[in-house]
Amino acid sequence: MKIMVIGAYGRLGRLVMRVALKRGHQVIGIAHRQHANLARPQVIIKDMLDLTRADLAGVDAIVDAVGAWTPATERVHYAGLAHIVSLLHGSPIHYLKVGAASTLFINHAHTHVLQELPLYYPDYMQDLCAAHAEGLAVLQGCTDVNWTYVTPTYNFDPAGHSTGTYHVAGEEFHPAPSKNPDDGQQDYITYADYAKGVLDIIENNLYPRQQITLFSGNNPQPKQRY
């Protein structure tokens, strides 16, 4: 398969590319600027907002692993996403967006989301949470795009080792009864295990037009945030 990874020089993007190459896939990366110490021949320097349908020729799946954390850049989580979606209407290409746990529902009636719990997402994170929510809303309005919103659970560890296993849940998250993430359960996954899950989803074309959550177990350091 030919897999495009947007955000190719980010920690997660690099890992997804490495796993895909090990599995024998053809990989093309997209990065908005060159990193001198990370130059890769399969990475194209191009802003995702400048991508065209021609850039997607022959691509079977796209992993949108863009990371943006500041008010000046976080709009990429909805504006960049919306641009990619505009290129995919009616296409079989599988678009996987790396989601945010803040968008997960915390009650069965689906009237409240994790973003609302201040110990999980304090005030300074609300703008970023809103950007992710807007991006998810764009996808949920698309009925002719093969998208999957792949949400890592709350504690998403970039440095943890792969366990080789992960679990798949839906769009609900069960916060600690205390509403304190220090007391959370089943709320941890490493980038390595998440990358494995993403490639499994691509290879089996799973979860079309769904939000899913990947997790592996309990946070080994409950007071640590990632």
C-alpha cells in the first residue's frame, strides 16, 4: 500500500512512517518545513494546505499526524483537516486523523466531553481542545469520505516502549470517579503501540466514519502527564 503521513517530522509521524516501512508499505511524508537533522528522501516539504489532488495520486491511506499546540498554529487541526477532506470527497483513500482525548464523551447520553473536566483539561488547553472538536465535527459531516478519527487515550506517552498490544474502544471515556486523572484507569498508551494500531486499521480498512480510542492499560506513573 502507499501511505502518506502528514506531519512526517513529528515524533509520532516519524514512528508511523518507520512502522509502515517495516511492514513493506510505500511511504511518502509531508512536512511543512525542512529539519536539517531529519532529512529523509521520502519526505516532501509542503504545507498541507497546499496539497492538491495530484499529490494524492496512487495513495491508499493518509495519516494526519500533525501536531500544533499554540494559538497561532492550532487551527491546522480543523482548517488543514478540512482542506484534506475537500480533496477526498468520493475517493476510496482512507484518511486517519490523530485525534484528541478531549473530544471523547464521558456519559452514556453523549452530552458531556472530557474537555469539560478541569483537572484533565485546564483553562490554558481549552483553545486547543476546541480546535480538535471543530475538526472532528468537520469529519462527522462527511458521508462520502472514508475517514477514521483515531483518538489516543488520555495519557499518550511518546517515550514508552511498545508492549505489542492495544485495545480498541469507541467514543466514550470513563474518567476517574474523583475527576482527577491521577486516579484514572485504562487511560494509557505509548506512541509505539498507537502506531501499531494505526497500521492495523489501514491494512484492514477498519472503522469507516467512526471515532475510536486506542489504549493499552493503566498509566505506569499516575501523576505523570505526557
